Amino acid sequence: MKFFVDTADTTEIRKALAWGILDGVTTNPSLVAKTGRRFEDVRAEILAMVSGPVSLEVTDMTLEGMLKQGRDLAALGPQVVVKLPLTREGIAACKALTDEGIRTNVTLCFSANQALLAAKAGATYISPFVGRLDDISMDGMRLIEDIVQIYKNYSFKTQVLVASVRHPVHILQAAKMGAHVCTVPFKVLDQLFNHPLTDMGNEQFLKDWAKVPG
Ligand code: E4P
């Protein structure tokens, strides 16, 4: 399973890259706003650092606007994946950009039927938001199970990119279900390393090592 970091904070991206386990980055308008920086500056810095897929989202909701923004974003670098909302216009833009050879990530997916639309439009990635479904007392991971099954049934090439991840158990479940990618907030990626037995064991090894005659 691939790991993307879900952030526009370049300090976080740099730290995750240094671990050597990062495959890509996803951003969205809210994450960019959180940085307090211009989108042009943030994306240029991310693209200079990351060689894997970098999702950059369109903000024009018309088909024409999405196509223009999508083409402009794609021209910024080979890593760019154009992120499009799961609307009628977003799906039409996905089909058109896919036909032009531009990679797409269809975002704000909350149902398996929506995921079916994205796959039929040739999306490179579908982003089902598991945490936001959990927030309204629905089972976000059940949606992942359904989409993985449906995509397998029809051999769709669209990759399931688990989004709105809130904790390490989401990642564990996604991996067991065979999702292709998880996009994870930096804090949750960091949590994956933690185990008290690792810390205790390491501490003991170092204590014992100090007793070894030099
Ligand atoms: C996906 O690409 C989105 O950026 C993200 O995962 C949304 O997560 P949130 O529900 O924590 O905002």
C-alpha cells in the first residue's frame, strides 16, 4: 500500500520524506489556507521536493474552469495529479482530462456509486473520505470495502485512495482490505511508528550494551 501525506505544510512533507516511506502528497484548499501562504508558492515548493504524485485541487466549479485550471496545474510538473470534486462537472472534467493523458484524483466521494462514476470516467484515483463518514455515525471503512470489491469485479484501473484518515486503525483496515493508497495527516503517519515495547526493548538493549566490555 502506498502512503501519501495529506498536508500542504512543507515542513511536514520534508520530515515525512526523510523517513523514506513517503510515496506522494495530497493537498486541498483548506490545507493550503491553513499554511497562510500563496497557493503558487506552496505548490512550487512541494513540487520541487516531491517526485511522487502530488494532488493539487481545482477551485473553479464550472466544467470550462476545471479544464483550464486542470491543464494549467498539470503543466507545472509530471508529478501533478489534478484533484476534482465528485460533481457532474468534476466527472466530465475527469473524463476529458484523462483523455488528454492528465492524471486525476476525484475527491469528496461518500458512496460506492459515486466511486463507480469516477472509475467509468477514467480517474487515476478515487478519494473516499472515511473520517467524515465516521463523524456522521456511518461506517467509513465499509465504503472502502465496497469500492475495492466493485473495482475488482470489473477490473477498473482506478486506485482507491483512502482519505480523511483520522487514526492508525483506519490505515490497518485499509491495508487489510487491499486499498491501493492511504493519504494520512502527518500526525497519524508519525503515530504509526509508536509501540511501547519497541521503546522499552531498545532502552534495555542499550543498557545491556553499556555492560559489554570494550
Ligand atoms: C483528501 O485528499 C483530503 O485532503 C482529506 O483527506 C480530507 O480530510 P479531512 O476530512 O480530515 O479534512
